[in-house]
Amino acid sequence: MQNELLQELSARGFINQTSNMDGLNNALNAGPIAAYLGSDPTADSLHVGHLVPVMMMRWFQKYGHRPIMLVGGATGRIGDPSGRDSGRPMMDEETLAKNVAGLKKSYAKFFTFGDGPSDAIVVDNYDWMQTYSHLDFLRDFGTDFTVPRMLSMESVRRRLDNGMTFLEFNYMTFQAVDFLTLYKKYGCILQTCGADQWGNAIMGIELIRKKLGKEAFVLSTSLITDAAGNKIGKSAGNAVWVNEEKTSPYEYYQYFRNMPDELVEKSLKIFTEIPLDEIARLAALQGAELNEAKKVLAMAATEIAHGRAAAEEAAKTAAALFSGSGAADHAPTAEFSVETDPVTVLDLVMGVGLFSSRSDARRNIEQGGLAIDDVRVTDANARVDLVPGGSVMLKKGKKTYLRVNIK
């Protein structure tokens, strides 16, 4: 009999690939298990692109299983080559510590932590990786990985012609040792991951089999993409962050509120816990009525990440701005310090984070996509007269408002 959790995950579209579906099904039917999901601290917050496996792990907890959330303090010092054409930049210790703390804050939004059998825990692989010297690591694990097997991984093959370093080549061995360590310490038998981590995760179950003679499992999810089909992520420049310091609850709400029609049903299944029969009803709506489904999606997704009060406030703000009534009162706010004279339009919009890059800002401005105090601006180099103690209202496109208080 297929396990109820696997039925739920399959019906919601989470499952991309499994290492052994029958074995995992039997393990879940036998009782609660521990499963882990890892993320490297490349930024101080998760983003929406991370949330497919995160939401899947949330379902694991709802069904009585124990989530282990791994923060890659060690692997973050190497850089994962998966899905990349170049190496990741090195981070200093201060940045790493800040990012690790930010990821822990993100995880706390989605899981119940504690000492109970199904309560989540956070671990950092730096805690055990720092105990190995280079010689110790080679002695303990060097014969467990063959070069031909490592070269067969897609994440390695695509980088061979682009100067993949020995540092990055070691990444999959570190991730495999993570799985082995969590298996021995917590009885963790499952790693969940995005589709791009499949090869690295498989190395872990092979290492567990070699070292312990035990079977472990991998369950991957599909990668989430934007409307153009691009992977959502920090390096792609289209990230919507989980932590409110980087993306406000209002902006988070608006991301889901403006979801393309063709992605509404998929997003309801992945990013909310709305029952499937209700999702089917919402997905069947047509035309203008589909906007109601988008509001339900935005409210439910924002409530999970930011709480009910913040979601309701975001919905109220969106309604006021969309109707044009009370826009000045309900618009999100930012601060801008006048430190140079003159201040250009480009300086202002980049200073408050209204655009992801200067080129994106310049293009939008030149195409008429920006208004300052209801006056359309098309010259990115035009001077803006800013008075400390005053404020200006920025409008990007038709729906994004930002009240800027001048310091």
C-alpha cells in the first residue's frame, strides 16, 4: 500500500525522482523516520526557489516524521558546482556566520523545533567537518569514491571545460559524508533535495551502503522556475526572499498575487497546505474569477512564511494600492539618506532596492516604467530634488508602490 505521505506529495507535484520508491514506501509505512534537507549559506535568507523541498519537508513533519535542516557551514566554504558554469565566490568568516544565522531564521518560519520525536532540528556540517584534517579525510573516505564515478555526474561534466577546481570537485564527497554522519547520529535514512542535487545526494546513499551495509534513500523535487522558465535564485537576479529584511511581507504577498494564470494550480499545491479538493475548485475558475484564486494563494503562502497578521496587512495594502484609494497611507516604506549632490533618479531607485540591477533600472526607466510623485520619469540620470525630512512616492509599473522617507 502506498504510504499516505507519498500519496500527498505525489498529488501535489513534489516528487521528481526517488532512488528506491518501494523501499522508501516500506520505510515510511514501518513508522516515523528522520529526513534531512541541506542548504549552503550563500545568502542570509532562503528564497522562493528553495521552498519546494522546504515545503515538502514541512509535509514530512505534519505526517509525524522528523525534519533535520542542515546549514552548510563547511560545504559553503567550498561552493557547489551543481547547475553552475563558474565557481562560487569565497566568503569571509563574518559573512558565513551572518548567512548561517539568516538561514536558521528562515527555517524557523516553516517548522516546529524542539525535543519531541517529530520536532525539527538544525545542524551545521562545519561542526563535524572541522574535526577532519586533510589526511584524516583522505584516509577515512578516499577509497570510497572513484574518479570515473565522480566524473559521470552531470554537475562535474558541465564544468570540466570551464576550469572546475579541485576544491569544487570535493563538494560531492563532503555532502556524502554529511548523509553518513546524520545516518549514524540521528538514524536519518532520507535526503530530500532539488533536482540539481540528485548526483551529490546519490553519492551519500552509496557511501552509507559501503560503510555500514545499510540502505538510505533520496527524494528529489522539481526546480521552480519563473514565468520565463528561468530557475529562481539569487544568482539569477529574480529571488523573492523569505526573511522580511530582504523582501517585505507585502512584496512576498504580491509575488504570489501576481502569479501567471498557468502556474496558479501548481503554486497552490506546492506553496500552500490548502486541501486538494479546494485547490481543484480554485484552479477551475476562469477569467477574472481566477484573481480570487490568486488572492487565496497569496494569503496562504504569506501566512506560512510571515504569520496571519502580516498576511492580512499585506492583503489590505494590496487592495488599497490596486484600487488607488489610500495609496499614500498603505504603501510600503523605505529610507534614503542624501549623502551626495546631485542625486539622480538611478541613485534613488537603486538606493532603496526598487530594482535588482542598474541595467534593469535604467531599462525600465527609459521605457516609462517609473513615476515619482505621479510624474513619469524617463531619464535615469535626471536630478531628483530631495529634502531631508520629506518623502517621495515611487511607482514601478502599475502595481508596485514605495514611499521613500528622506533623511
